[in-house]
Amino acid sequence: MESLKELYKIGPGPSSSHTIGPLRACKRFKNVYSDADNYLVELFGSLSLTGKGHYTDMICIKTLSPTPTEVKFHSDFLEAHSNMMYLHAYKNGEEVGFWEVASIGGGSIRILNLPKENFEVYKENTFEEIYMYISENQISLVDYVLENEPDIMEYLEEVWNTMQDSIERGLSRDGVLPGSLKFPRMAKAMYEEALASTNEIEKHRNYVTAYAFAAAEENASCNEVVTAPTLGSCGVLPAVLTYYHKNLGYPKEKILEALAVAGVFGNIVKTNATISGAEGGCQAEIGVACAMASSAIAYLHDLPNHMIANAAEIGIEHHLGLTCDPVGGYVIIPCIERNGVAALRALDNAHYAKVLGKNKPNFVDFDTVVRTMKNTGMKIPVELKETSLAGLASEVKIY
Ligand code: SF4
């Protein structure tokens, strides 16, 4: 598996595959072909169909500026991947550079016509392999991460700070989100509701929801957030961690460890299935975010490793088949609310893992649910995988 640095990426919203991926590709292309007179970016498949609402053209033009850049949208899908882009560089009217780039989810890219890069740092690829290793060596999941990435905590601190900043900003802002939906920001009002509430259960659920909305609204506003595992799902994990830190008093060190644990589960999915809505539907984004958050909570509650994995498994199991149908191509409906719902579910999942785990064996292990998610994603029609051609995107007409 790759480094957690390749899973948690800091960057501008609203979509890791549609903004961070293209941004990284354009940045690297510009470095190689810095003396080009002009660039052409061609977007294909989902990258094209939701490229406007996800601001893909804007991010490409901005990243390649001041060199003039044309962006072309093609609705057809290329065989290599559902999120494809071609980058061309021209000098004196001649093409001097060409990259074929797949934006594979969570802001990661593959340049298909260059030799494959290797970011692998973990030998193990499945939870079964990891579980065997940590059981044999009697180490925790956090020790396992540190053994493979001794300097990761410093990076996770940066990730955590960015997550907190995005939530703080989101909680303080009013008005409507960018785009033709004119969708009102809700995080601040929900946070005020939480502060004023005298019902303890309602209060705490409102805190979690407000944090999830805050990060997701900052994402929809193209501001800086963290892929966890993607930007569309960037509110789930930060929401529960902020709740445990700010409202329940868990220390920062423990929160950073929980981030590491959640990263292991996100990484397993990224390695063996997909974290791209264009490839696997929303189960691959919100479902995985929920799994990561569930494992983080289970870790914070000091549950044993098999129960942590069970919590993560429940997170995906109950999102299986979830489609991606963003209204107007914006990462707003259903995305923002979905972050809040998944954050609340993550609290329940950790609880289920603890209670059920005491009384019965887990019949669905984590690796099995990951495989199931991958196979289910392949059967979801393309219209419901980040193309805005069906589902809520075709039913909801509010713009
Ligand atoms: S519906 Fe889910 S997968 Fe699709 S853009 Fe929204 S958060 Fe991402």
C-alpha cells in the first residue's frame, strides 16, 4: 500500500478527482513543459460531464496560467478510466508534450504514457495480512503505521490542523454557496442550534452534524480541505474527530493516532477497490469515509483491533450500492447532507461493533466488504457514477 500522504491530501475543493487530481497533473506538466506557448486540456467521461460544476476547467486554467490554456469537454468515456484527461503543450505551433492522465480518485493521478510511479511503503495490502502481522508482533495499528512511516505524525498534524481550520471557517460563515443552486450554508446555524440546545442527545448530534457540514461547505466553496478519503466526503472524519477533541476532550495526540488508524482502512480500500465516485459511486466516497470515521471512533474507545475493523466494515456494508448523482454537477446535493448523515452513522457503527462484537462473530470481514463494494460499483450504471445524468441530478430541478 502507498503512504498515508497519498491518501490524506490537502488542497482546494470541491472534488479530489476533479480539482486536486487535475491540479497536480497540470502543475507537474507545467514544470516539465514550462516554456510552452500554450496548453490544451481535454477532459473525458465523468471529468468532463461534471467538470463544470466541479470547476475542473477553472483549476486547470488557473494552474497553467499565465500561459494561455484552452479546455475542451468530451462526453465520451475512454477505456482506460472514467476520469481521463489529455494534456498537450505547444511551442511555435508544434506539439512538444502530451500526457494521458487518469484521475483515479482522492486526488491521485496516473500518467499512463509515462513509466508507473511507485509510492508503496506498506508490504501488506489487506486487513487480513495486516491483522496477522500486528497479532504476530503484538503491536497496535498505530505502531504498524509508525513502523512503516516513522515521520508520519508530523504530516498528520498538518492534516489535522487543516481539517480543524476548515471546520472553524465553515462554522463562522453565512450566505450561499458558489454556483447556480444558490444553496444556503447551514453549518453556522446548526452549530448555534447545538450551543442553545438543552437536550443533551440533540445537542451532541447537532455538534457532529455542524462540523461535517462546515467542512463540506468549505469544500463546496473551493476552499482548502483534506481528502478523507476524497473531497466530496471530506466532512465525515474531521467531524467525528473534532467532536471527540472539542466536545469530549480527547487529546490531540490520541486524535492523530486515530487519523493514522482511519488511514489504514482508507488505504486498504484505495489499494483493493476504489475511492472514486466516478468508478464506484458514492459508496466509494461516503461509504469509505464512514468506515474510516467508524474505525477512528472505535480506536478512540480503545476497542481491540478486530472490533475496530468490524466498525470500519459496518461503515461500508450499509452504504453498499450508494450512487453518485450530484445535482447540477455541484458537490452540494446530496453531498453535504450525506457527510452529516455518515458522521452520525459512524458513531453508531463503533457502538455496534462493540456491542455486537461481544456477542457474536463478525460474519462479514473488512476485506470481504471491500471486495463486495468493488463488484457492486462495477454494476452501478455509468449514469449514477458522477456524471449527473440520472438519480437526484435528473429529478431535482432547482436551478
Ligand atoms: S454524491 Fe458522493 S461521490 Fe458523488 S460527488 Fe457527492 S460526495 Fe462525491
